[in-house]
Amino acid sequence: MPVQPTSQLATSQLATSQPASSQAPSSQAPSSQPATSQAPSSQPATSQAPSSPSSSQSPAGEPGKAAWRAPGLDGVRALAVLSVLAYHESLPWIPGGFLGVDVFFVLSGYLITDLLMVRVRRDGRIGISNFYQRRARRLLPALALMLVTVTAAVSLLEPGQRAALRPALLGAVTYTSNWWQALAQQSYFSRFGPPPVFQHLWSLAVEEQFYLIWPLLLAAILVMVRRPAARALFAWGGALASALVAIVIYSPGADPSLVYYGTDTHASALMVGAALAITWPLASVAAAAGKTRRALDVAGTAGLLILAWAMWHLGGSDPVLYPYGLVLAAAAAGGLILAAAAPGRIGSLLSWKPLRWLGIRSYGVYLWHWPVIAISAGLAPRSATSAPARLTDAVLPVALAAASWRWLEKPILSNGFRSELTHRVRLLLIGPRGILTTPAAAVPVLTAVVTLSVACTAGYGILNPQRGRTLQAQIANGARFSSTTVPSAQPAGQPMPWWIEPARMPFGESLHVKPTKPLRVPGTMVMAIGDSVMLASAPELAQAMPGIYINAKVSRPMYAGISLVDQLARAKRLRQVVIVGLGTNGPVTASQVSQLRTAVGDRWLVLINTFVPRSWEHEVNSTLARAASRYPNVLLVNWHGAIEHHQSLLWNDNIHPQPVGGKLYAKVVRKVVLSALGKQPRLREPTRRHVPVTGFLLHASYATLY
């Protein structure tokens, strides 16, 4: 089969950056048709770059040099960034949209490795220093603009997040965000408090660490191993090793963020891309014809269908995802990428101009989309999932990315950083002279003023973190407090202590007197399993029910709570009343409630419903209400009803109670627990009749609590 000259073809891709390190396209849009198998002439296969005196001599990736692009790969970038955007918009029909990041990983691994291999065949060396310079020129300008602008916006709009900016920025500029978030236990799939504005930079960190290490390893492999098949085997082995590390580290029932963030555990997708590049170089794929082209179309169709299925069915907490789902997604993405780079039907479909336009700007879209969503959700949590908010969160990042590409990224890629900086400084210096005669001359001056103002605002926010009580500090205090409580065994069926029933006295004596003060709730018979909402209220719960055992953890989903209750039941450490306050971090199903009942056995199961501005709030509360109506040993704490009209007692995330709100939380829980301790639970299944929902709706009188 005829092959396009690799010296021109594979320069195409200065490799993607996450999520789409688009290479510098030319001033005109490249052809929408995929690459053909004919060899191009002396010029690259698509449009011309802006003219430069040295453009004909500059190597691929240098300023002024047009780089050939496989147009279908821009379509892959567009689909990937759209899936990530949909996931972060909390659209319920795409719980696995985060797999778009894995598509970017495979694409980056493929294009980076292909670029390095082409340079070795052409120049006899990888040229690591030049490679790092090109990566910096592609990635850093847009990243710096986003970091400064978002820091300034947070400083003005969300001063409560200022304290978290310093470590987040340090992780961003050093490309270690993934490890910082993992060590700080900042969950990717569930969170408390305002969404961290730089959380999405974990994927850039993983890619940059790959860019730092893989060229060195590849250079060693090329020196030591001569056979292409053996070289590819190293890359395939790296992907397998990463998957095995994920299997070892992943713990079912625990938060999977450490596995998801880790470069060692998530490098499988990058290594799959690298292995594909060594096995099927881009030049060979772009020149595919006949049966090979049809086979690639079949692989691309299968990959697209598998990715669609995975994004529709797999959630971030699904145990099958680690590592099997991630590896499956990487393999499917590999098939789609090969088909997109080939001149077949898939490549033609993915070369649709709107997709190409978005794909070229997908790096900027990825950079901007999450800060826009996070700030929007922090300012108006309850309306974050409304149609107007979602439309704004989708359109604004694309507009910002388009502006960044037009006036920052593309000029630097075309002219080089130093040349572009010199040019803009010159415009700034001569601008004031021509303002009166040429109003357009004021643009550089105004741009400089705005840039300086934004930078000063960002600096103020970094140097002046918010003082006083914060949600993070309250959560940390609750975690320390709950760790001091100790579980103890409470045999099932033991008679209620005498101090629980007001008409019963010790030694069998009874006095029929009405108590004059609230009854004491013996917390020694109560245990509570919960998430960060319960953590925020842990001191108040312990004050309301002295002796209670509290086991709460940030980002805990229901399936993890079921696992914990089951472990305690097997160890015979469950108490008479088991409180479960989960549902903040994801949906709860009827089968999960049934599993809880099985684990609890002949004890009371007290379920706390949720108040959370998420799409699953109504589903969770309806499921818990039905369970309380159906099962005689299940009671419901109506936290949603109690806090709905007192949202001023919540932090600005509209989820977690402030200390006074924690007292309200403890009071509504105590009320239901007290009713449970006064009688033994019935385990008989109910007959077919309507039973009102057991719950408690508190009036606004929360001042006198105990």
C-alpha cells in the first residue's frame, strides 16, 4: 500500500494535550476530507500556515510551520470534550461521561509516540529538549490565562474558597494536581462544599508526567530493542502493568479517587495509545485502502458503540470500572482513533466542520468549562441544574476557549512566544501615540490595563485567604470528633434500660408520672453511618445522644455504607438503632435499602433523607420514603423537610449545615431515635394497606434544642 512520507505526515500532530492539544493549524481551515493515500508535494497536505521567512526550513512544530492534521482526530477531540462537559453538567443520562478523559489519554499517547518515532526515523534522535519546548509553547499560555482569571474571579465572587487556592495553584503550576488531590482526599466523583475550581487539572498533571517520563523511556527502548514488535510489546506491557496496579490498589466500597487520580493506575490509556502508535504508525493508517480501510471502519464503529454504552451505563463508583471499564474504554478509544485517522467513513464523518472547529479549541474548552461550572454552582447551588444555568455553563466555556485560541494560543503557535511577546510590547508602546487618530490603537493599552487588574485581583486573593470559620474546618473537626467514638456490641433483643421508659423504674417498680423534662437518649444504643453532612453535625449529634458511635466519611456513597454495616454486623458490633445518613453523593436504590435491612436484622433502621441540589435528590428521598412506608422496622428522618425553609443555616454550598444547622440536624434525628427506643421493631412484612410515611417535620423553633 502506498504510504505518505512520514516526515510530512506525522509532524501532523504535535500530539494532543489533554484534552486536546491541538496543533497549530493554519490560518485557513484544513480540508474537511481525511488524508488520502497519495503522497503530498513539498508542502503539507492541508492549508498553509502564515508566511514566515524561515517557514520552509523550520522543522515541524516550529513557529511558522504548517502542520498536517488528520481531520478526523479533531472530531474525536470534540466528542470527548462534549462528553466530559455533559458529565460535569450532571446530566443524568451520561453518568460515565468522564471517560472522555480516557479518550484524550489514548489520543495523546498515540500522537506523542508517533511524533517521537517519526523524529527518530528522520533525524536519528528524539530531540527531547525541542519536544519539551513545543509542549510548553502549546500548553502554558492558555493555562496561565485560565489560572489567573479564575483566581481573580474566585477572589471576588467566592471569598470562602481563597484558602484552598494556594495548594491548588501550586499543584497546577507544578503539574502535580492529581497527587495533591489524592493525598488531600479530594474526591473526583463526589464532594462537599463549593466545587474546587481547579479540580479538573488532575488530568493535565497525568499527561504532563507522561510527557516527562515517556520520551526518556522510549529513547532507551529504541536503543536497546531493534524489532518493532518487541518495542510495541514494552508499551503493551506498560498498559497491563498499570491495570494490575489499579486492581491491587482499588478497594471495593472505598472512594475510588486514589485509583482514578494516580498516574501509575491511570496510565493504561496513555500506554494503549503509545502501543498503537508503535504497532500502527499514523502514516500507515492515513494511507489505508481497501480491506484495511474497511477493517478500520469496523473497529471505529465498534469503539464508538462501546464508548457510548460505557458512558451511558458506568458510573464513577462502579467497581467494574477499576480497571476493567477503564481498559475497555481505552481499547475502544484506540479503535475509534485509528478509524478517525484513516480515509474511511468514520474519518469522513468525524471531519464534519463544526466538530473540527470545536476539536481544535477543545484544550481551551476543557480548561474553562469546569471553573465556569464550579463558580456557577457555588453562587447558586439550587439552580445549578436548571436549563438556563446549563446553557450558560455550556456556551460560556466555548466562547472563552474561542477567544483564547484566536488572540493567545494561535498567534504564539504561529509566531513563537518571544516574537509574539515582542510584537505586543511594541504595540503597547506605540499605542498611546495614535489613540487620538486611530481608536483601534487603544486596544493594546486597554488589554494591558485589564490584564494588570485581573492579575492584581488574583494576587490579592492568594495573599489574603478568608479568615474565620469555614466548612472545611468544620468537616475536619467533625472527623476528629467522630474518630473518638468507639463502637461496642449491643445484643439484639435486650430489654430497654429503665431510664428510657418514663413509667418504668429500676428493680421492677413503676410510677405513672409525667416527666417534666425531655427524656435522655442513651447514645450507647445508637450508631450512625453517614457522609460529610453527618460529619458536619457530629459534635451536635454526640451532644444530643451521649455515647453514640459515629462513623462518617467525606464522599461516602450508599454502597460503601452497606459494606460497613455488613462488616459491623458480622463482627456483632451493631447497636439497637442503626442510623444511616447517605444519599448526598449519588442515587439510592430500593435494593440497597433491602441490603441494609438484611444487614441490620432485628434492629431499628433509621434512614435520613437528603437535601442536596443534585439531580438525584428527589429519587433518593422517594426511595427512602417508600422504604419507611413498607417496612415496620424502618423509620425516616425528614431532614429535607426540616431544613427546606431554614436554608440560612446551611453553608453556601446549600448542602452542609453550619454549627446551628447541625443542632437542627441532631434534633430531628434525636426525635425519631427516641420514638424507636421506646418499642421493639416488628420484622413481619406489612399487609397490603397504606401506611403513612414515618418521619418528622420540625417547625422553625430550633433555638431550644434539648
